[in-house]
Amino acid sequence: MPNSSHSRAEFTARYLVESSVPIAKAAEVIAGEQSSGTFLALPGETDALKERARARVIKVESLPPALDASLHSAFVERKEPAEIFYRGEIEIAFPVDNVGANLQQLLATVAGNLFELGEITGLRLLDIQLLEHHAKRFAGPRFGIEGTRHAAGVYGRPLIGTIIKPSIGLLPDQTAQIVDDLCAANIDFIKDDELLADPAYASFDARLAAVMPVLHRHADRMGRMPMYAINISGTIDEMLRRHDQVLEAGGNCVMVNVNWVGFSGVEHLRRHTQLPIHGHRNGWGALTRCPQLGFSFDAYQKLWRLAGIDHLHVNGIRSKFWEPDASVLDSARACLTPFAGVQPLMPVFSSGQWASQAPDMFAALQTVDLMHLAGGGIIGHPQGIAAGVSSMREAWEAAVEGIDLDTYARTRPALRAALSHFNAI
Amino acid sequence: MPNSSHSRAEFTARYLVESSVPIAKAAEVIAGEQSSGTFLALPGETDALKERARARVIKVESLPPALDASLHSAFVERKEPAEIFYRGEIEIAFPVDNVGANLQQLLATVAGNLFELGEITGLRLLDIQLLEHHAKRFAGPRFGIEGTRHAAGVYGRPLIGTIIKPSIGLLPDQTAQIVDDLCAANIDFIKDDELLADPAYASFDARLAAVMPVLHRHADRMGRMPMYAINISGTIDEMLRRHDQVLEAGGNCVMVNVNWVGFSGVEHLRRHTQLPIHGHRNGWGALTRCPQLGFSFDAYQKLWRLAGIDHLHVNGIRSKFWEPDASVLDSARACLTPFAGVQPLMPVFSSGQWASQAPDMFAALQTVDLMHLAGGGIIGHPQGIAAGVSSMREAWEAAVEGIDLDTYARTRPALRAALSHFNAI
């Protein structure tokens, strides 16, 4: 855990490590490389400098070693041929003063060159911890869950939503027609696909102009504005301009592809935003699918939480993606768990979703503070889109009331049709 | 290769793929997911829409399959238990119109959700290709190799440089003292460590103020300004302000941690910059060390080249990092290879470097258009820093002239001392 009573304030990073050298030594190598040390003793690394800047190893827990390296290292072959590869979990404390409120430097510190060290044959950032007074120096989510509910006018239940499909290729008036159909079904939330931002045949401006009158017309009828996460990913200038266009047009959400906009871009948007930021994590698989490398979602969501998004995708249970259901649910829990006084994120479930997942999600999470997005589960409902939305809402009612879906469906035709149709697929 | 004669312009991405389904099918799944298709047939995916937006599989080459999945997929276990995992190389062509000059959307397309698809148990982006008229729409390097040489006043040989150590913890006047010592040795290039940007005890402003008079004093003497890559990584506002401070103070380079600033941030800096941008890739290991996942350097350097950095780190041969020497040299070649009319990047070699690597580097690359950074190899030279710098220059002279180092060292004490000292370590 971070230190505040020590003479210096610290933040910590916890790692899964595999190395050709014993774990305690590997931990010292990492702590040195990621602060004031190096592989050689340095004349300039005085005691005063170490007290200011040197990282400290605060935990070393050994795990059973492996006979083969998880990740190849030419350095090990050349310098220190190993018969076993040590494994363990370590935690390192870094001085807050090294990075301050600079998120880019926090990342260079906890997730920088250490992934490439020659002695290291596996390294995964499992978690980070910050002190509240440190975390407070970052922007954090501006809207979070409460602000999102306020903007969407949806309370006491999940936001039921969908992604406009086909992902890319629709013309603006085709998009507006689909939005019209979805709003007619009283949907809570609509988003662009992550692939769609500003294609030549359906520019951002044209899409916004086509879609907003439709949203307003339904908002007047429904008494709430359906939330539309329009993808503004692009350059800084494009994102700010598009944010302002959405705001001026009466929209209530913007979406960004966080990994490809990057931390500086998302932080900049956050400082400017007057709308909740829907964070799409496409590309995340490259950072997490190798279990001995990269990032855990626990650490990842904290970093984006500091940057200031409001929603973050977590896949869905029984989805078309690789991720085990337990991992999906853990990710949602991570978004919702207190972290150094920074607002929680609203987790976004999607991929292969329909009414059936609601009871499992509620049983595991005991909350309705989430977005549940279904494509085929809404648009492919045999009785139409409105019934698709109803079936999702009814499933959540049943889940919260603790009634099994089949029982609840007896008096609810939309849910009943969903169960009989999608269970047969 | 990208298509220009077809009725639509395209860009392409090449992947290494492993999948529970045959490679040709996996390729179609990816092409669909990353454009207008999905796992279900969509009523809206008309022929006209497909012609506009649908990606095309243009190459499928099978490789020997594997009996075990490289990456775990709960989807495979649940939906399509597999006895073998197909492997192959595929190439997919995407319509330029889907992304235009939006780098964030290009990334979401070639490196987005596809890493997470359930049928996929391995996926690595090997390369991308763009047409010249497409690539021209991105900013690209402003200075490149020629502009860097002009700013540094160094021609016809590599830029010999070092990284200020200890990495972090020095006070501004201590940093200035080290810079003074390095400049007195007629060094070409100095950089901040990637960990150092704006620590509480050595703020960017204080460091800049301490260092610039020293650089100017030596520039007056040397007739060229030693290039100092000062790390400006941070928020957009901080980076622009610091760039302007460096420029106003007469500095000639800025450095950013590209992965953590991100693409939108680096693009924004590029549009603003009047100084070469030194790109540090810390965190890169997380994206590349698993051979069945993530990014090859070929693709990675092209993406940052489009964004507009001028220099990019490639590790060093016989370094303290994991990377095999052949891979390091391939990375440098990639930076120097023509790509759709976009300027080459100056590759930056560092980690464990001293005079000895020069002949191998020149033999492999046949160029001196690179930076060669040595820490201990310069500062740890037994005859002092000036001899350290001289030994590196002499080694490159020998390499270019095709004379072996021992022979060349006979009349050159600095190189001779380097060989006898560092070879014994």
C-alpha cells in the first residue's frame, strides 16, 4: 500500500514477475531501473538522491518456478543461462514527487522499460495504488455514474442500449433511420461502433446533423434525451470541435477510442468536456491476453479513471470474445470499486448480449449501475426492436426482484419471446 | 499491397493469426468484424454498403497448426472446442474512405477488437501498407534525419550521445553540471531519461533554466548546439508550453514518451512543433514480447511515423534488454526504409552500448544515419568523458573505413583504452 507516514509520499505498483534471477533480486533490478538506479553502480546516486527518488521494494512473494521461460530473452541466453525461471508477485513503492500529477510519467514509471529488461521473462502490472491526496491531483471522471444517469434521465435500473450496425458503411440518413427505430422503442442508450467516426461517405458533421433532430423529437415525447455516444475520436482539434458541436446540438455523450487517442488526448478532452465520456477500449486485447505480460484490467481501469473517462467497456458474459465470464465480472467490479477517492466508472457490457445475462450479472454484482448493450438481442427480437428493449428491461426487473426469468416471462410476452427465440439459437 | 486501381482506394494490414477455425475463415471473421460485418448476417449490409465499407481478405497463407492454443479463449472452450489451432498469415484490405486521415480510426481498424475475438488464439499485426496519397494526409516527421542533422550541426557520422544518469533524482544544478561535463567532451546529443519530466524537486522550468546557459556556452565554443532532448511528456497544454519554452530558450529537440502521450497528443505536438521530436517507446515491451500477440515493430514504427515523430528508440545490440540483436537491427532498418513517401525516422540505439558495437551496426545497416547512445561507455571510460566520446567516434570511423577496431585503436588512445577496459568487464 502507498506510504504517507514515511517522510515521503509514495504510490505503488504490484506485478507478476518471472525472471532468470531470484524474485527478490528481480524486484530490486526493477525498482532500480524504474527510479534512480541502473545496472551499474552510479557515482551520482547519493543517499540524498536515493531518499528523494529511489523506489523501494515493499513486497516479494515467491511462486513456484517454471522450467521454461514464458517470454524469450536473448539476454538470458547470452548472459545468464538459466535452468529455472523464478516467479513471484512483487510490489514497489515510488516517490510521488518523481511524477506528481503527470499521468504520462506515472505510466513511464510503472509500465515503461521494465517490460523489456533482459532478466525478465514475464511481467504483468497487476494493480496500482495511489494516496487520495495524490489521486486528487488528476482530473478523474467529471460525470461518473450519477452524472451519466442525470444526462440520460434513467434511474434505478441499467441503461439498456445498443450499437448501430452495420458498424461502418451506413449513410447519414440510414443511420438516422435506425436511430429513429431505436428511439421509438424507448431505448436508453445508443452508440456508434468504434470503427465509425468520420468516414468520407458519412462525415461526423453529416451524421450529427441527421441524428440530432431524431433524438430531439423522441426526447420531447419520452421526457428524456436518449443518450447517444457519438464517436469523436481523432486529433485534439477535431475532438474538441466535435464535442462542442455535440453539446451545441443538445447531445449528451461523446465516445473515444481511449487506447488510440491516448492519455494526453483523453486528459485534454476531460478538461474541456461538458458531456460524459464513453471510453471504448478496443485494442485492449493486445495489452492483456498474454497472462505473463502487459496489464491487468484492475490497473488499466484505474489509469483511465485518473485520466477522466466516465464509462468503460468490459465485454459481456457469454460473449463472442475470448474472455472468461469471471474476468468480465471482475472488470465490472473493478470499475465500481472505490479507488483513492476517484469516482467509479460505469461499466459497459456488450457482445452477444440479450435478456438472459441479466440475472447472472445482478447476482454477481448486486448493482444496476451499468450499461447493458445488446445488438441482435434487441434488433433481432422476433417481435421487433421495442420488444427487444422491453425484454432486456423485464429481465433486469426479474433479476433485481430475484424471480427466475421463465416465471417472470409468463405474463410478459416480450421476455417470453426472447427466451424462446434466443435460447433456440 | 494496397489497391489503387480498384474502384476504391485501400490500405492493408498483414497479420499472424492462430485460430480455432481454419485460417481462411478466421480471416473472413476478422475482415467482417473490422468493417461492416458481424457474427450475424445483417439486413442493413447491402451490396452498396459492402462496396463502400467492407474489408477484403487479399491473402491467406497457412502455416503448420498447433496442438495447443497460444492464448486462452473461454469462447473456444464454450462454443467450439478445437483439437488443433490453425495458424497462418493473412492480409486484409480496408477502404481508405472508412478512416481517411484519422490515425485513431486507422488504429481502431487494424488493431482494435480483433485481438479479443473468441475464435482467435493468437493475433499479431505484422505490417501495414498505405498508398502514398493516403499517407500524405498524415503529418509525418517534420524534421526527420536531415532536419535533425541540421538542428544538431552533425553531418556524415552518427550522433554520439548519452542519457543523463541517475535517471531521476538529480537537482537542476546537478543536471547542469553533468551537461557541462558532457558538452566539454564535445558530445553530439544528450537526453533526459524517460522517467524524468517534471519532478517536484527538479521541475521542468528549473531544469531548463539551469541547462540552457550551459548548452549555449558550449555551442559558442563548438560552433554547433549540442542537441538536448528534454522530456516534455505531459498534458497537451504542458507539452505545448514546454515546447515553446525550449524553442525560446534556443533548445533544439523535445522528447516524448509516445505510448503514454498517445497518438492524438503526439499528432497535436507535431502540428505545433518547430523542433525535432525524440520518440521514446517505453512500454513497447508490453505490446511486442509475446510473439503471438500485439504488434511487430514494422507496423509500430509506421504508425508513429505517420503521427510525426522524428527519432525512435530501437534498443541496442548486445544490450541489457531482452531483444535479439537481429531484431534490433531489423527495427533500425524499418525506421530507415521508405514507406509510402513518409520521411524515415532516425533510429536511436541505446542500452549497454560502447565503442564495440559500431562495426557490427555499420556492417548490418551500411549507414551512419542513426543515434548511438552510451551511458557507461562514455561516462565510465577510464580516461574520462571526452575520451568516451572520442572512442565512440573513432569506432565509427573504423567501421565506415572497414578497419578492425584493434588495428584502428593502435594510434588512438581513447579507443584503445575503451577496448581494453570494457572488453574486460
